[in-house]
Amino acid sequence: MRKPFFAALLSGWLFCAAALRGQQVCPGLPYVADTPEDELMQAVNGAENPQEQVAALDKYAQAHGDSKFMPCAEEYYTIVYSKLNDYAKVIEHGEKGLTGSYQDMMMVMNTTRAHVASGKVSDVVLSAILKAPELMKNEANPPKPPNVGDAEWQKNLQDLADQAKEERNYIEYAFFQLLPRVPEADKRVQYLDGFMKAFPDTTSLAQVNLQYFLAYQMASNPTKASEYAEKAVTSDSNNIEVLNAVADYYSTTLQSNLDKATEYAKKALDLAPSMKKPEGVPDDQFKIGRDNQIGLAHAALGYIALLKGSKTHKVGGVRLPYPAPGKGRPRTFSPRSRRQRRGSKAFREQQAQEGNRSLGP
């Protein structure tokens, strides 16, 4: 007798903290009664705590490490270790599963969540994200069982469609959390190209353009960086972080497009008083973040004034001094030394890492 796995039939221990409703476990790997796999499932379902489940999985893996069922065992490992918040183990077993011949969305979701939560990234998880649309499509459209009525089946399909929507929203969000952790600019561009092929109808074009801009800036490609800088502003014209990032790039790295840099920095200052505090962010942290953005805009305007030969710039109709290097200003703000600092690989990598820190999904 073959037994399909459905999360709704399993004990509560088998749900990871953020598991989606009705999400299937190993939908493509049924098992047969009175086999080691059946014994494993009985042990996992009958366990009283996650530690007992891990012990059952370890026992099976040691005895049947070459079994075709091992990808499902790896998936159960990710579920149990997610419950224990052991992200390193989730990643270890998730990546083992994702590099094999069998993949499904629960494996992708659990492994992706662990990477996001742990601050890590890998080619395995980013490649899995790019394959997710096909997996979601297949899992949302399974064949209709002969003993299920039409009305019940339509409800099941709607539930699967809702689940796929939630999965996609999270997967896109996670991609933009993980991408800035990739240290190589060319790899970032490759993953962005892959993302646009996998998600051609994405509603996250503002993030796509921003990340292209940061990647090309990191790669010291001013032509492409400038192209995507303008695209980033166009696609999210009221985003203070984007406006400041582009104004800073034009004024301090390129030292050109100064009129646009001025326009963007001034717009950032105009928008700052009406910035909305993201849900869950403490008031003091929000104020610090907003003040930092105001400071960045003033710094860009002051640097532009310096490049144009002025020693002051206007703030609210009042001219503020912008002292020359060596007269009360940090040495790193001189045109030459600041340009050198911003041209360094370490600085570009830091900027690219921080580019979307305050941007949400």
C-alpha cells in the first residue's frame, strides 16, 4: 500500500515555524507499507519531541543512505531543525536535498528561510529560488484523484493557488535579502538576469533596478551603473534610500550628473519629514534611520557645492558652510581622498551590501 505524505496528516512537530497552510511534504515521493520508509514515518509521527525525530532520521540515514527516499528524509530534517531554530542544520540538509534529483517547494522554502535568518547565502539556495516558479506551477496543479468530488477538488485547487501566491511573495522577498550577500559583482548580475527570466512578471522592478545599479557600481561599470541608477529612480521615485544612493554615486564617485544628483538629494530632503515608520521598527531606530538619510542628502549637496567651487550650500533657505579640506573637515572628505576611498573594492562591496538594508519585500 502506497502512502502519500501531506503535512496536514503529520504531528505538529513536523511544521516549521512559518509553514504555509496545507503545504505538502515530499509530494512526489510516496512510500510503501511495511518497509524501512514506513517504519521511519511511524517513528517520526509517533515521536514526542524533535530530538526523537532527529534520532529516527539519523537511524534511517545510516542504514539507507543510498535510498531513493533519502531526499524526503533530508526534507524532514529541514522541518525538524526549523522547529529547533538550528539554521546551520537546516541549511546542511536542505542543500543536500536541493543538489539531488528531487526538489519541491517545502525544501526550497525551509532552506531559503534558514539562509535569510542566519545571514548566509549560497549558490545552491539562489539557484533553487530561480527554479521555484516551475515547482510552484507543478505543485499547484496536481492531477485530480478519482475519489474526490468536483466541489472539494476546486476548493483544494484554490487553497493550492493561495499557497503558491504566499510562497512566491516570500521567495521574491528572500531573493533580494540574499543577493546583497553575494561578494562578486558579476555573480550578482548573473542572478539578476536569471531572476528576470524566472519571474518576468515580477512586481519588484524597483528592487531589480536598484540591485543592478549596486552590482554595476560594485563592478566599476559607470555606463551600466548610471543606466540602472536612472531606472531605479524612475521605478521608485519616492524612495529616499534610492534617491540618496544615486545622488551619492553621481556626486562622489562619478563627480558628474551633478544637476540630477542635486535634484535627487533635495527630493530626499523634501520626502524625509513624511517618511512612514515600517511596522515593527522601534521609534528610536526609525528616527536614527531617517536622520541618517537626511544626513546623506545634506552630505551629497555639500559635496556638490564643493565640486562647483562653493563653500556653502542652502538648507531651508539658509546657507550652511562647507569648509575646505584641512579646515575642520575630515581628511577623507577631500575630493581626491574620498574619490580614492569610494573607488576601493572594499568600499564598493560595503555600499552594495548596505544598499537595500531598509527596503522591505
